[in-house]
Amino acid sequence: HADLMRIMPGPDFPGGGQIITPASAISDMYDGGRGSMKVRARWKIEEMARGQWQAVVYELPPGVSSQKVAEEIEELTNPKVKLGKKALTPEQISLKQVILNQLDTIRDESGRAAPVRLVFEPKSKNQDQTEFMHMLLAHTSLETSASINLVMIGGDGKPQQKGLRQILQEWIAFRFETVTRRSQYRLRKVDDRIHILEGRQAVLLNIDEVIRIIRAADDPKADLIKAFSLSERQAEDILEIRLRQLAKLEAIKIEQELEQLRKERAGLADMLDNPATMKRAIIREIEADQKQFGDTRRTVIEEAQRAVAEQKVLDEPVTVIISEKGWVRARTGIGHDVNQFTFKAGDAMYGAFECRTVDQLLVFGSN
């Protein structure tokens, strides 16, 4: 299992990005064939004149586009009233203020020179760069979840969820079957070609006799078979080819082709008879594919804490009302007429305290 994790430490997404999920969790997904991992964008800080700076995202998680992130920022800074509501919720107002207090501008500069270049300019150069990016990660798809669902069609032809080790084992077995069928098919073709060439070789030094038989015989195929000990397949080939293909100059070509085919046949027979030979051949093919199509890893795997959205409380005046039976409630604003507050039967006003939503409330119990 450790060897598998070393070779395949995690998915490699086309757009790059950074997997922040711990290796132990990825290992569990490999075992069960299912799970979800956190992937975030990769960015860099570009220093500018007079101490200014900007954050530039150059890789995005799978399924996330620059346009999608820009639209999310627009929704956060210009929120719409939710269905069934008459006004923006306190959370929407608070989140809007959080974004606008830190983010000045967002620009999508993606193009031919840079497939992904999403630029974020802060409100102030004095802002903490890490906190700035943490805010963007927490509230947009710059950090998102990628689902892992390892479903494959096995040798029984049925789709089933399987662990990565089992998938690889079944694929290797399937590869052996494929190479076996391919080799058997090629061996039949090689044997047939050798048989044909051996027939031509048998009549090559007696071309005049071949011509005489073809011209004189009522059944030239039967006579060719009898005269040169040919098979029916070889005799049919002699009758179908042009006679110039049996000229003496063709003798060398026939011998060379036969030599190559017999060598290939020996290799195919060895592969079909010897599993170790076939295993080496499959490894060579995989290594050739890796050399032709492989590239360096794009997705970085580096564990990190998930960016959590911290909802900051909007700082505004509020009146806290406490009843004699200990019920507490809040009313937006200050300067209320306390005589207008109502209570349940048997309960009454204990006190009303004007404060702000960001103040702390300490409650002491009698027990």
C-alpha cells in the first residue's frame, strides 16, 4: 500500500491546483473507491510600485473557471434578496461588508499567454496577504471539493465501485488477456504468410514447369499440388499472383521476408508460452506510452488547513431585553419604549440594556 501511495500520491488534475487533504484520507479513498478531497487554487503575490501588491491566481481546482469565480465575487458584493425575504439577510450584509472592506478590484486577464490569470487587488497595501487570500478561498470556489468515485466495468462486464489496488490488478489481468489475443492473431497472420512464401519458394526454380502446367492442365491447381507437394492454399496463391513475382530477382526478397517472419514467429511463440516474457513486453509497452504521453505532475499535493468562512458580526446598536424568568431577546436599535415590550403571562421586564452587537454578554447562573 505504501508503494502505491508513493507512485500515485493523489489525482493529477489537468488544471493543476493544490490538494490539501491529508495523505491518510487519500489512502482511505483509494481503499474504499469513494470520497471527497479539498482542492484549492494556486496563486502568487506580485509586488508593485510604492509597496503595492496584487494576488494572481494561475491555477484553478477542477470544474472551476475564472468566470465562475468572478461571478461569485459579484454575487457577494451585490447580493440579491433571497426568495421569500423582503430584504437582505444580516449574513448577506455582513459578508458583503467583509469582501468590500478587503477587495478593491478583480480582473480576469486570462488569455493565450496565460490560460489562467485572475488578478485580485486589495483595498490597502497594508493588508495581511495570507488573510486576504484566506478570505477569498473561504467564500469562493477558489477552494472546493473534488469527488472521487472509482467505478469501473470489470471482467464480468458490470460496473462496480472498487478500490484502486483492485482496479489496477484487474487492469493488469485485462492487459495480459489483450496482449495474448493480439499475439495469437498476429501469430496466425505470420504463419499464413510463411506458408505462402514457402510455396512460392518451392516453385521458384521451376517457373517454366509452372507455366506449362497452367497452360496445359484442365485442373492446374490439382496438378500444381501434385507436382510440387503444395497445399491447396499455396496452389491458389501461385495461380493468383503475376508470374513476374516468381522471377529470380524475387528470390532474395522472399528469403529476407521469410527470415524476418520466422524471427518474429519465434518471439510471438515465446511470449505466448512464457508468462515472464509477456510480462516484460507489457512493461516495455507501458514505459513507451509513458515516455510518449507522460508529463510532469501538475497538481501539487500539500496538506493544509481548510479555509473556513468566519462570519463577522455587523457592528450596530441593539437593545437586549431580559425578563424576570430569565428569557433573553434582542431588538435592533436603541431608544425603544420599554413599556411597549410584551411578555408571557406571569413574566415581566427585568431590564433592558442598550449596547452593540459586537459587545460581550456574560451570564451567571444561580446553580
